[in-house]
Amino acid sequence: MKNGTTPENSATPHIISGAGGTASGEAFGMPIVQLRYDYWQYFLALEHDLIETIYFVEPAAANFKTFSVAFARILLAAGSEIDVVCKMLCRQIDESGKPNNIVEYRSAITAHYPKFPTMRVLVPRFALAFQPWTPWASEETPFWWECYQKVKHERQNHYQEANLENTFEAVSGLFCLILYYYQRALYDGHLQPWARLFALENEPQHLVTESRNMLPDF
């Protein structure tokens, strides 16, 4: 199925009613329609948690191997959400497909979006850049994903893999997937509020349809 044709990509309208004595537009016969993009909202929550760690560990190459329970929590949450969004994106591409692991996700996604592994995510505030899915171009699994699995299943032996670098890689990887999944909403400027920490390499001043080079495959 072609991207942009599924209900998930267009979001579901929700009627917002007034509360606390404040009349809503609905009361005057004018419903307020709000488009919900739940996976985007979850990403923003993870990004917020990551921003909180900045006050204790500076995002810099010298600190990449710093590990902590805070990074472990974000890494595990991001990895779990990547698994979910990969499935959703694969279903958006082909409803009949049922991939169940990172190798099958790679096959399905890169077959439809061959430039996806080239995505480069910036952290302008700290002059950092991540290319979390580059290994997919060589049919390999990202190192940070393997680290996530180790922290998830063998934390007693691999707790040090819950570090700043792997956590930033994982959250930036989730950022890439969600933007592809919500490509139409992204180009229409509906993904609001926008990310505070992460940015696209080709991000325009404002997210509007006049710029079509934000995602490599579109």
C-alpha cells in the first residue's frame, strides 16, 4: 500500500469539548477538530526525558560512554517504541506483510524506501549528528540496536551499554521512523509542537509544503 493512504497517516479527528465552565466551539455549533498523532506525542515525551539528562551529562563525544539508569530507561522505551513503529510503517507499506524482527523490518522498509538509511539527524544545540540507520544500507543491524537488546535481556552483563551515545542513537532512530510514518502530516505542518532537541538535516525554517526535500525518499 502506498504511503499516505492509510488512516494512521492522516490521523483521526477528535472533538474537544469545553471543560471547567468554559464553552467550547461545539457549544456554538462549531466543533473544534484536533488531529492526533499518538506516536509523535510519545516521541516528544521521550525527547523531553532525554532533555532532562542534559543538565547532568553534557551531550558531547567525550561523554558518549557515560551510562546511567536514566539512559537505560530511555533506551529501553525508545527501543520498544521502534519495534512498534517499524511494524506500523511496514503495515502502511504492505498490509499483507507481517515482519517480526529488525531484519525483516529492514527488508520491508528499505525495499520501499531505499534512501531511508541515509537519514541524518542533527542536534544543533550541541553540534551533533547521528545517522542511526546507516548499517541498513549494508544489510546490517545497527550496533545501538544490538546494545538495546543486550540491556533489555542481559542487563546484569551489559548495563554499560545504556550510555549516552546509544540512547541518542535510539531516539534519533525513532525520530526517523515516525517522520516517515507521518510523512504527509510532516509536510502539511501538522506535527506540532515540533521537536526541541532533534532536527532534520534539510529542515526548512518552517515546516510547510513548499520544501519537499526534508525526507530522502519524498
